Amino acid sequence: MTDTAAATADTGPDAGPDSGSVIVTRGLTKRYRGGQSAVDGLDLAVPSGSVFGFLGPNGSGKTTTIRMLMGLIAPTSGTAHVLGRPMPAASRSVLPQVGALIEGPALYGFLTGRGNLVRFDSADPAADPRTRRTRVENALERVGLGAAAGKKARTYSLGMKQRLGLAAALLQPRRLLVLDEPTNGLDPQGMREIRSLVRELAAEGTTVFLSSHLLDEIEQVCTHAAVMARGRLLVQGPVAALAAGARGRLTVTTPDPVDAARILAEHGATGLVTDGDRVSADAPPGGVEPADLNAALVRGGVRVRAFGIERASLEDAFVALTGEGFDVAG
């Protein structure tokens, strides 16, 4: 069993609704008219207490999956359990325990940021009106909107609207938080703040299900991840295990990059990239020892200043699985 396969087995599809996973799907499928499949036989398990990254290129079925999990659309076949209850049948009992920000927040532009949160909180039958003001102010401060709370929502930037939508999801304590591209429109500082907030929420016991096209964001903040492509699940498991399942790249620093690239290619290395005095490549198949490649370079007259294998990243694993590059919005 490969490292990636082992990672999948740890939290794989055999996990039942009561096995410690807050989201479990089995054979979850959504087909539209004409038989077009948006999600095909999805077996997903999201461990309780995790920060779970949901990755996939455009059209991979991520948003459709989230909409089924939240009971917004019904599956064609298969099952989805959220917090141990079947969806969409149990939506009325499950959704009060879930905070969600999906496809951007729906805001009242004529109301202030504070006014929007008051309106949202008033619509919650479980919310105590006597403590509403405190809840609203705490949520605004938590997402960094305290100073802008009195401004009309229509004047907010995209990033501020994202923050306000997240504040709405945090008005009540939640067992599960579902976030679709939560850092969309944020500047680098705002992205860092949201990542920090996600970590805080996880430390407090909230499971966070995070859809994002930013692979470095997933790698920095998530404990587990799943990769979708063309409506199917390719792999899931701990982020560290997914990255470890991808081969690292050979790197050589030398004043003789042309000769280095030639010799590496002769020994079976592929994907060669030369950037100044640095040459990188995918290691040859068949378990060729890096020391043997280094020796071959030296015998060929290449002056090797540095030689090593870079640690594989989640991006490397994603590209290996999907054949697609870094920008995978969808």
C-alpha cells in the first residue's frame, strides 16, 4: 500500500456516520439532465476536529458537493451524513449546528455590517434576543470588522464582504464550519488573519471544511485534505501524507547547467527545468540512487555546488494526481 493509499484508509469511506467523522458520504452522485455527472460516486470522510481542505480544478464538483452536504440540492443517488444525520432529510436539526459561507455571502447592501448581522441573528429561532448585541459585536471583532461595522454593506470591498459573511457564520457556536473560498478578495494580511481564525476555531473544537483553490493555503492551515477531479474523488487523507506520496524533485546547482541537464536526461530524469545555475528534474523511475546521479554528474565534468531532493509539496501531489497546474479555482 502506498503512503497516499494508507492515508486514505485512515479516514476512508468505510467510516460510518458515528465513527468520529462529522461528514460521511457513500456513493454520493449528482447528475443533471442529459446524464451529465457533476459528482460521481463520492465516498468522503471528514474527521471530527480536523481542518479539512477540499481541492479540485474547475468543474471538479466541489461546489455541487457542498450544496448537497448543506441540503441545498438533493443527490441523484448515494447518501450524505452530516453530524451523524442524513442530509437533506435532517436539514432542520443539522443546519443550526453548522456555519456556512458558500459562493459568497448574500448581504443587504442598504444595511450596515452590524445591521446585517442583527438581521441574520434575528432570523435564528434559537438565538436569545437578550444577548444579540453581544453576539454581533463579538463576531464583528473576531473577523476584524469592528471599525467598519457602521458602514453600509454596499460600500464594502469584496474582502470585507467575505469577512462579514464569516462573521454571520460565527454568530453561534458551531460544531461544523463550511467555508467556500473564505479568503477570496482578501489582501495578504487579511488572508493571514482568516487562517489564524480558522486555526483558533479548530483549537476550540470546531471542525472546519474548507474549499479553496489556493494550494499553499490548504497546506498551511489544513490537517486533512481531499482532491477531486471530473466529479470523482482521487485521494483523501492527512495533508502531510498526501504530500509525502508525491515524489520530490532533484535539484542541482552548478555553473554547468547545460551539461548537468544532458547527463540527468541520459540517466532517465524527466521534467527538466533550467533556471540560471539551477537545474531541477523528476527523479528517474526504478529507484535510482541520488548518490549515483551525483557521481555521474561529477564523472561528466559537471561542477556540482549543491545536489539534493526537494521535499514534495501538496502542489506536487495535486499536479501528479490531476495533471493540472496551480490555479485550480472551481
